[in-house]
Amino acid sequence: MIEGIARGTAAAVAAAVLVCPVKAQTVADRIGEIRDGAVRMSFAARDGVCGRGDRTRIVSRTKRSDERWSGCDAGLIRVALYLVDGTVVDLETHVGGRWRSGGGGVDLGTVPALEAADYLMTLAAVVDSDPGKEAVFAASLADSATVWPELERLARDRSRPEEIRRQAIFWMGHAVDDDVVDALTGMLGAFSSDRLNEHVVMALSQHGGPRVADVLQDLAVDETASVALRGRAVFWLGQMKESTPALIELYDRLESTELRERVIFAYAHKRNDEDAMEELMALARSETNGELRGKAIFWLGQVRDPRAVQFLAELINR
């Protein structure tokens, strides 16, 4: 009787084990079991990321026909972490390539990209500056991972070092989700550090488009913002594609000679843009402010455009 009960109990336990399998360990669980030494892991890269395996990184949102993809491996993201007493003290990220044989440490193999990104963003919120920046970089490259909300929280966290917060803002600029533009716009002017605010402007410019152009125009004419920040808004507007109409409109809205000079500089660096060259020549011909007119003439002399050469010759011979 007792023996039968025992057999029945053992069978029930075995059945329960089969019905309730042991939960698989996450990346965080596996790394959490390691106290000292090196840990390696690999995971899939998001579309538009490639590298050459060494410390050189190439991250492109352009088509793969772009010449920057030449000799570039769109393989796995490889991350090496170095732990001392259970704390990550260093981190390296490589795009493509392969691990050296005999490197030692624990190799987790290829892990789910989403798990890797979650672990790395959690790490970025607690570790020191250098490994924290590298964790943000690696997480931002993970396939199918939407990390920009965590990046925004990290950027707004005043307890974290500024260099990590700048890194978070930078990679928000590379997020493909349109909602990130709203998040970045809401962050403009939110920081006491102009360097952080300037990184927000740069990140916005990476997304481009008419909406971002309007945001940067409004910032450029906002007299409550610092001249330095307004100047960065003009600069990054000038770096955006098809932004010449916005620059032309902005020039007329600006009263500051210094900021108008930034617009002239932006025209000059759009040397392949016919409208920008026409506007630069118009300013060289008829701008009433002598200082600004001189700047337009100076930059026309630097652009090495046949139209500019002919215009300047005609201007001299008038």
C-alpha cells in the first residue's frame, strides 16, 4: 500500500515537472552568475548596421548600395564584458568579424537580440561612464529592439554622468520610430547644460523632414534660448537635405547678424544646391549689411563653383 502511494507520488511529481518546465535563463541571469572574468555574447544587428570587426564602426541609414558598405560586414554584434566582483568594469563592442580563438572567459554564444538590448540598457543605467556609453551603443544596434524610450529616460536622468546622457541622445537620433521626433522636441531646452541641448538639436536633424525643419527654425528665432544653441539649430538645419527653402525663410526671420552669418555659411556648404548658390549670389549682390555682404562674397570665393567664379568676375568688373 505504502509502496503504491510512493510510486504514485513519484509519478505525479514527474508529470508536474513535464508540465511545468524549468524557466530558461535570460542573458541577465547568465551574466549575473559570473563574478570575475570576461563574458562574450553575440546578437543580431538591426538593418542598416555593418562594421569591419575591429573598433571601426559603420552605422548607415542609407541604402546598401552606398559606397560606405564596401568591405563592410553586416554580421552579428559582438559584445565583450569584463567583470570584477560581479560588477561590469569594461565593455567592448564589435560589429561583424569573429572572436579570436583562445580568448578565454565565458562565451554565451548567440543570444536573443531583445534580451541583449534589455540587459545592456539596464547596465547603462548603473555602471560608470565608459562602459555605460558602450552599453548604450551596443543596445542601439540590436535587431528589432525599440530602445529609444529607455534612451530618453536615461538622457533625462540627472544622476547619470553627462557623457552617458549625451550618448543616449545621440542614439535617439538614429532611432527609426517617428515618435522619437516628438520625444526629442519635448526635450529641447530641458537641460541646464547647453551641450545636452545641442545634442538634442543634432539628434533631431538626423531625422530630417519638414517637421524637424520647422522645429529648428523656431528654435533659431527663439530669443529666450542662448545664441550658441540657436546657432547650432541653424547649423544642423543646414546639414539636412532639401533644407534650402527653410534657410531662406529663416534668414528673413533673423535679426542677429551673427546668426545670419550662420545661414550664409550653410548656403556655402550646399555647393551642389542651385537654390543655395543663387541665394548666396543674391546676398553678395544686394545685402545692405556690409558685413553680411562681405561674408557672402567670401564664401562664394571658397565654393569652387563655375557659377560663383563667373558671378565674382562680373561683380569685380562692374
